[in-house]
Amino acid sequence: MKSKAAVLAKLHHAPPILVLPNAWDAASARLFEDAGFPAIATTSAGIAWSLGHADKQKLGRAEMADAVARIARAVRIPVSADVEAGYGDVAATVNAMIDAGAVGMNLEDATHHAGKPMFPVDEQKDRIREARRAAEARKIPLVINARTDLFLLAADPGAEPVYEAIELLNAYREAGADCLFAPGIADRLRIEALAKALRGPLNVLAGAGTPSVAELELMGVARLSIGSGAMRASMALTQRIAIELRGAGTYAQLTEHTLPYSDADDLMNRRD
């Protein structure tokens, strides 16, 4: 695991940009690995939905760790786990994810409580330090990706949160984070401002309007995630299949976008 953690860390600093797709089960993880990605992450939302839960920590630590373990066992490449806000005891969560085979971890500053939407910066720094201490106790150089939900939770649509985000993320870097994640931005000016001002690698979330991978690399972005995007695309296709089958009674959506059975089975039948 130490070597996988070292590989994941190095991928944040050596060109090209690290494109890190997010898996929600063993099959999606294998598909991403088979496509040639050097590492993958998990999507907490995708895992929660696949197991019958809503997002935002409706899934507990143990069930999330079990899902991460199935993903990590399915691939040979490094896996980074999305653990949302840490499920309370951050050290316990770090240990659970290391036991599951993860060598990286997302930790966000959103609390998922309406009265207190974000952890105060000093508290979040303490939580990052706690995660680092727990990983060091296991002698695993865990790659901690500190996420701010500031852009997603901004109450005033007219406010410009870039400068506050820079302060928050640099504080998280000082506390021991390896990478700095700011979902909710897609415009070039904000991305470039963050990439220039942050004292650590910047992670951007892909979505509608996000510049291309090549453009992001030129802008100084170190890591690109796709979050729950692939899972939602799979859900959308399943929804189209269901609507067509229930309505017209035809199979175009089902047959035109299907992986052959033999390819799917071969993908999951491979062993080292």
C-alpha cells in the first residue's frame, strides 16, 4: 500500500494532469482501469445511490468502507476514497479506509447540517491533522484531498467566494492536505485564480462548461475528478431504457448502447 500511495502522490505533481474518474462499484472500477487510467477515486454519492441511500452521509462508515474494499480489490491501481465529511470520528474513518485498501481520501468541510453548513476553518484544520496522524500511525502516506464546499453552499449568488476559498484551501494545505479540491467552479477566471494562488495542487470537478482536460492542464490544474457524473449518466441511460420499454415496447436504447455480454463477463473474470 505504501507504494500505491507514493504513486498516487506523484501523479499530482508530474505532468500530465491527473484525470481521476470516480467509481461506485467493482464493475465501474474495472472499466476505468481497463481504459488506462493510472488511478481511480470513488464517488460517495454513486456508492450511496447504488446501495439504496441518498447522498450526504446517509450511508455509514462501515457500509462505505465495505464498498470501497470491493472497489479496491477489483483493481491493481491506487484508489482514493470519498469519505464526505468523515462520518464523525475522522481517525476511525482513516483506519477503515486504509483497511479497505484506499491510499487516498477526500475530506470535505461541509457538515451536512442545515444550521451549520460548514466546519469553522480551525476545526477543519484539526480534522485534517487528525487524519494525517491516523495515517502516519499506520505508516501509510495517505493522499489527503481537502475539499471546500464553499462554491456549492454560497448563500449569496452575487458574492465572489474565490478569495475566501483561497484562504480556506491554503489553510487546509498548511494543516497537512496534499491536494485542494474546489467543486462548483467551471469558469476559467476562477480556475486560473485558484491555480495561481493555492500553495498546493488544485483539483477541479468536471461538469457542463468545464474547460477540456488539455485546457485545464495549461491553466495549472493538477487533478480532475468526475464525481457522480458517470453514475448519473448510467442512471439516465437506464431511465431511457425503462421509459422506452414501458411506453413504446421497443428496445433501441437497450440494444444500441449495450456492452456485449462476453466483454462484460471477461472484464470481471480477469485475475492477476
